[in-house]
Amino acid sequence: MRDELTKAMLAPPGAPPVEWVVADGPVVYAEAVAEMERHVAAIADGGGRERIWLVEHPPLYTAGTSARTADLLDPRFPVFDTGRGGQFTYHGPGQRVAYVMLDLDRRTKDLRRFVAALEAWLILTLASFNVRAFRREDRVGVWVARPDKPHGIDGAMAEDKIAAIGIRVRRWVTFHGISLNVEPDLGHFAGIVPCGVAEQHYGVTSLADLGLPVTMADADAALKAAFAEVFGPVD
């Protein structure tokens, strides 16, 4: 699934495969950030391989650099300020978080193309489960149509976000990344205005909410295959 925006994100010929690492159990958020910081520095210094790190977190909220205090409606879980872009989001069990540590100096120094490639990766992943997902120019992330839900006051069809994106870049090495809702408790998103999108016909969904009994292992396999399609080889 490559177009003019995303194909430049392929690894250059001869580059080593991207490390694909899956955490064995829940990862404490502060520890995840510390490990990302360490590995990003290693990549930038030429001593580390590019890495995708798949984790689940205990329930928590994170605030991106554009977060508004008013969008934290109910701080029922710990709240972490983070240097990634975006606003408030929720992480918790049943949600696959993928931390993306890629060297754009070796690929393409273009953040717009990088975000488009992340969206393409998620869209291709969801297509493997026969979910038609799409990007929106005015709303970062990946969305699905919900004709079963009430339309907006302007007649617009309801849409739900199924995957979020929030990145940071240091010395042209990326970190933070994406989250895909496999089977989280969607009620926990009620504690925030997710990603600052408050209109009632824009909500949050998951594969389970769409009626798809996808396991985390299934989601991981689909993510890995789609990543190779968009970004190049992984091991």
C-alpha cells in the first residue's frame, strides 16, 4: 500500500531489518519512555538498530504537546505529560501500542510523509480483518464509518477512531508511535476528550466493538505483515 506520500519511507537498500520486539507483559509507562529515550539516542549515535516495540500499558492517560486542560474530564487514571504531538489519549489493556523508532535520516526527512506512512500501515493492518478504515485531513489517526450510529447535526455520517497516532522526533529518529484498539474498555475514553475531537458523531471504537473477535496475537501478526509492506523488512 504505497503511494507518493508513503513510498519514500521504505528502508534504503542494504539496510538491516527493523527489530520487532513484543513485550511479555504490561509495561509501566515511565519505564517505556525511559527505554525509548535510551534506544533513540543509540540509533542517533549509530549504535542501535531501528525498532518497533509492541506493548500494553496499565490504564492511564497521556497528554501530548497540544493537550488542553479542559479536555481532561475525569482523571480516574494516572496522567502523564509527554513530548509527543497531539492531545489527550487513553492507553490500557486490550490496546496494542506500537512504539516506532525509525531513522528518518536514512529514510526521508519528511514528517508529513512519515505520518501518512503510519496511517497507511494501520489501514493495511485493518484491511486484513476486512475493516475499511481511512484517514481524514483534519483529524489525525485512522477512522471507520459508523452508519449504525446517529449522524451529525449537518447530516454527516458518524465516524469512530480505531487507531491513534502521536509522534516525537529527535535528531531525525522517531519515537512514541501508534495505538490500535483491539479490545480495550472503551468506557475509559469517557475520562477525556479523545484527541480533542468533541463532536458527538465522532467517537472511539475497537475491533471487538465492531464485532470482530481478534486476539492480540492476531493483531500483532497483521501489524507485522503490514509494516513490512509499508516500511520494509523486519525480523
